[in-house]
Amino acid sequence: SGCGGDSGDGEVTRPPAKAWGLPGGVPVPGLAEEVRGSSDCVLVLVLDGVSQAELDRDDLALPNLESLAAGAVRYEDAITVSTGGNSGLASLLTGRYPPEHGVGSMRTPMFARLADDERTLAEGFHDLGWRTVASLAEARLSREVSGFGQGFDGFDAPRPGGAARDALGVSIGARDLLAGPLLEPGLGVFGLVVF
């Protein structure tokens, strides 16, 4: 799934991320400053449980991810603050370290949920008038279990007790959530997709 629409010939068009000037981003040659500044879509893709070694394999082809990355800011040296998926995602959403936001292992229910008073990235975008949507793969990330739904207008994850979804299921959920907002001109969209 990507930000933008299908041009009809199989090529996906999308605006590049507004976050062009953030530290660590790698500039993409050929994008004019006015194009970079006119973007209204930020899409964060999280590949949970995937190591850098797996992504660096010579026999791995990821044309859809490469297509998205071609018009985006790339953070090639980003390192998670936790080996726990929920804890790391909570840090991504809040900008805080695990001891500060309190989300730890799913094995300890009292530390598995983000507190309602934690401010999230989605809430920040929402307060700016952006449409905020998320599609996640596992029930442990559901609004009810994780508390990660804070600030999201649309939040798609399996119900507690449900099976994890494969990449296609997550992609379809993301496409469906993004489709409406991306058709509304002038509406900024923040999307989170967790595979």
C-alpha cells in the first residue's frame, strides 16, 4: 500500500513525506524543493521481527517497498530502543524510552498497555488536522490490548483472540484505511503500518 493512487499503468504515485528535513534522512535525487514541501502524507512502515541481515540478502527483492522508499526520507541507521516489539513500538509512537512510557513485555499484563495519558505521534498529527490511520498485524497490537489506538481515526488490527494477519491482510487493511483520506484534497494523512 502506498500514499497516493494508481496512475493506471501499474505505477504508484504518491507525495514524498513532509519530514524531508528531519536529521538522518537520506535525500532522494531529482525531487525539487517545491515538491518536497508540498507533501501531505507521512507513512511509517514497521517490519516487526525482521533483522537488518535479512533485509541485506542479495536474493531479496522488495519492489513495493523500494517504490515507496524512492520518494521518501530513508532512515537506514534507525535502531529500536527495545528488543520487545510492543515496547519498541510504544517508543516510536511516544518518542520516549521504555522506562518512561512503561510498556514492556506482553508476558506481564500490567506492563503491556500504553497508558491513556501518554501523548502519541498520532495525537500530534490529529491535533494538526491530519487524518490518522493504522493497520497492524497482531491482536497484541489491538486498541483493546495495547492502547496504541490513541489519536488514530482509523485503526485496523485483529481482535483479541484472533490470529495474526499475513502481509497481504495488513496491506489490504492499510489500503482500505488510506483510500478515503487520500482522495480528499488538502487533507494531511499520517499512516502507521506494522507487519
